[in-house]
Amino acid sequence: MSTYPRNPSITTSVLRSVIGGEHVAPRGQRSITSPVDIVRRVRPRFAGCMQELFLVIALNPRNILTHVFEVARGCLTHVEVHPREVFRPLIREAAAAAVLAHNHTSGDPAPSADDLALTERLCMTGALVGIPILDHLIVGANTYCSLRELAQCSLRSDEPA
């Protein structure tokens, strides 16, 4: 099980609610340290959903989940996602890092070629804007796939934030 890196160069962050995002950082919340921590948080959002949803999870410098944003809603078999829709709420909320998550309505969390290509594109964008993508999780019926754990893309812990 992989762990997510912290960004020691950033010491403070402003946590505030925003329309369209769920503010989720109560005092005393523990840092996100593994994909399981994120899956536990987002699985209820996908339960019973008959279309693909794409979520972006904002993290503060201590890897505490601060917001969950639904940035796209697709159809039964795919969802269209553009980098500007992913990074707009992250930039607005001054996120230190992000995790991507979407569901596969088939129940099979195996990544498609499109999933891998999108992840690469979003990782490159994140590197440009200074908000690293720590993982992309695909949630299936009773399981999930972490692209970071699969090492199928350039999700690295040594990327600068």
C-alpha cells in the first residue's frame, strides 16, 4: 500500500467552504495516508449511481482532505473531463495537492486506455500549476484501483508541489 507524500514547504492553508464543493475538514481530522482513506470517503457518493462521476479531492499541506468536488458527470460508460474543470476549484481553494476519483458503473475498476491518458494529462497540468496529483482512484462495485499503486502513470511522490 502506497503512502501519499506531505509537502513540508507549505506551512499554512485557508480552509473555507465554496458553493459546488463539499467542505470536509473538521478539526482533528487525520491526514490522508493511503488510497483506502480516500475510497472510504468517496464510495458513498458513487453508491447506486448509474452514470460515471468524476471527483477531485483537495488536500491541504498536511494531506488533510479539505473539499470534494464533482467536476463532471457522464453517462453509463464514460465521462468527459477537461483539465480546466479539474483545476478551477483546486486553484480557487489553494489546494496543496489533489487526488482524482471516478467510478466505473460496470463494477470493474480496471483502468481503460482513456483513464490512463487522462491521468497523464492531468498530472502534467498539475505539475504546471503547482498542484500535484497524488493518485487517481477508480472505484468499482466492491473494490477499487489505485493508479499510483499500479505504477501505470507518472504519479510520483518526488514531484515538487
